[in-house]
Amino acid sequence: MIIETTIIVIYTIAIVLIFMYSLAQLNLLSNYLSSKKTNKPCVTFDFSKPEEVPYVTIQLPVFNEMYVMERLLDNIALLDYPQNRLEIQVLDDSTDETVATTRAHVAQLQKTGLDITHITRTDRSGYKAGALKEGLKIAKGEYIAIFDADFLPKKNWLKRTIPYFKDEKIGVVQTRWGHINRNYSLLTKIQAFALDAHFTLEQVGRNSKGHFINFNGTAGVWRKTCILDAGNWEGDTLTEDLDLSYRAQLKNWKFKYLEDVETPAELPVVISAARSQQFRWNKGGAENFRKMLWRVVKSDNISFKTKVHGLLHLLNSTMFLNVFIVAVLSIPMLYIKNEYEHLRFYFYFMSFFVLSTMIFFVCYWFMYKQIYGSGFKKFFSYIGMFFTFFSIAMGFSLHNSIAVLEGHAGKRSEFVRTPKFNISSIKDTWKGNKYLRKTLSLNVIVEGFLMLYFAFGLYSAFVVGDQGGDFGLFPFHLMLFLGFGYVFFKSISSKM
């Protein structure tokens, strides 16, 4: 009975934590909906007055971006902003032939009168954070706009973001990510679905009530004095953006999130690239929880509710660990449920997971409706997308749980930049991308075994109990079987 009790206790804790997180999401939905009714106009700079136009530095941190560098530089050169108030820094940590081609491209743009410089380092200490910090030392701008290599800001982007800094308490203006290759494949569709939830429901829901949000590493602008006041960029976590965001807000800087300003970008089209991005984001989130926990708890500057939302925000990635625990233990729990009749009431009580799923379903529908529109046809499309997303997200749960455990344990790892592809249409191919890793992770093999494990869970539904089976967990196990199967076969095929 000791083993059964241990399984029940761990399973219960994980279920309750997921339920608490879903309640926080429901609160963010409430905040999101109320924000639509209470949008207050901001005081902004008047760009018709030359003396009010502030100096801006654009930083482009890049590393071995062969496929997108030309597109990036040409796009940035089109930004509509007075040339005498604009500087562009190409912070190039590349170690391949793109150093020479980028240098040549920058030289061509300089001839057009653009103030653009190509800055290289002899080492990659601090990775992206180190490059941004190095560029900041010589940046001329009062405001620092940052774009990763796969982002394509629209021509009027600066004129739609910089004016908000008229409010001297604002330290960051962050814009919503768009997706130029959203419909390329099922993989890009589910990534877009997850990111859209973050950039609508979560960012607006937190920001509208003054809770902590995060600069998303790109497609946003920092006030230079805010960066310095918060302690500058630090490279001791894999998500330097989340780290600096919390340090700045703990110093009472305000963040402004602009849902209506979309900045298009490219989603990873190969599962190995998506895996490396997911690993970095999830491990970085856990590292920042470890780093920021007591600073948030002990802060006198923020309300209790903001602290709760802040801690749940920092624990975002840890939800994958809880989902993985619930998934793995759900099959033993199925047998325990049918072995011990006196525990029946407990299992009815522990329907939190179903309730949590329903809450997520409702929350994400409002996000989906905002982007795709409403109506019966859209709703039925949403049902299919939601359960596809949920299945594949659970298929990533082993991979992401390992990242989370490493982050909480303090295990350091290299900052692995997500490979870019310059792909926007189904006709484009990623085959031959030189930055893709050819080796197969041991995790993928384990994911294959987990697919079989949940196939056993499906079989178990037919054989447990005396009443001809127990199908309560059958839909859950089916989603896990499909999710791990998708991740396993996609990972195998991408190496062929």
C-alpha cells in the first residue's frame, strides 16, 4: 500500500497545481475581457515636432544566420524614422562565412546614409545577453529596439512604439508577434496557437492590471536608463529577457504591451528546431523562478495578487512537469482506482484535470476568436485545433520536463540559438539547412516507448474492473498516445 499511497499523493499534488494554474488563466481571461472596455489613451511624443523625436538605437543580435541575414537587413533599412535620430547595431557573434557577407551588406547600407555598424566579438561570453550588453556600451540612443534575425517589423513600427515613452515611468514597450508561416504545417499551426495565447490572453491579462509581464526577447523597445537601473543584461539564465524584465519591474518600471502592433516573424518548421527553442524557453523559465523567487516574495513594491501572478508566471514551464507526472501516473492510478473500492469518492473529487482542461478550452477560445473570428464554423475548427494542440503539447512534456528539472537544479548549459530557415510558403524547403543537428537525442527513443506505454493505457481501459472496463481516462490516454507518437515520428523523420 506504500507504493499506491505515494503514487496517489504525487498525482494529487500535480493535479492540484495544474488546477491552480488554470484558475490563474481564468483570472487573466477576466482581465483580458475587462481591458477591452477600459482602454485609456496614453500621452505620446508628437513626431511632427523635430525636437520631440528621440534618438533610437536598433540592436540586431545575430549568430550564424545565413538564410535570413539579407532579409533582416533589407527590412530594417526600410523603417520610417528620421535618419539623424536612428542608429542600427548589428551585433554579430557568428562563427561562419556570414560574418563576411554581413559586413559587406552593412557597408552597402552605409553608403545610403544609414547609420549602421557591424559589431563583432572575439568570444560569445554571455551569449545574446553578452552581445546586447556590449552594444549598449556605445549605443547612442535613449531607447533600444531589439529584433531577432527572423523578425520583420513593419515600416511604421518605430512610430507606433516610441511615442509611448513620453510617460517617463515606462521602461519597455513590447509588441505582439505575428507568424509569416503560420499555415506551413501542423507544427507551425500549433506553435502559433500557443504563442497567440501568450500574446493575447496572458500579456494583456497581466499588463492591464499592472501585474508583471515579460519583454519577449525581440520586437520590443527598452528605455536605456531602465536597462542600466535594473542592473543591465545578465547571461546567467537562458532567458535573459525574462530575467531583466523582472528586475526592472521590481524597480517599479512600467511595461506597456501593444496587442494591436503586430511584428511578423518566422516559426521553426522542423521539430528539432522547435525542440531546441522549447528547451531554452522552459529551462530559462525554471532558472528565473530559482533566481527571482525570493526577490518577488520579499518585495514591498508589489501587491499580493501581483506576487501570486508573478510566481505562477515564472512557473509556467513547470506546468509541463506536472502534466508529465499526471500522464505517467494516470495508468497506475487506473488500476489503483479499480483495485480499491473505498477510493472511488477520491477519484470523483480528483476530476480537477477535466475541469482544468475545460477552463483552458474556454480561455483559448477567446484568443482564437480574436485572431480568426467567431461563428459555428470557426468554433468547430477551434475544437480540432485545441485538442491537436493539447495532444502535441503533452507529447513535448518529457522533453520540456527535462529542461525544467535542469533549470530548477541549476545545471548550466549552452545558449543554443534556434535555426532560421527563411520559409514562408509550403513550396519552400528546409532540407539541407546547415545549422540543423543530425544526431538523434536519447529523449526521442524514450518518447517512442512512452507512445507504447499510453497504447497500453488504451488497452487497459478495456480490461480493468469488473464492469466491462473503465473508459474515464481513455480520451486522455488517446491524446497522449497521439501526442508522443507525433513527436517521436516527426523527430525520427526529420533526421532522414
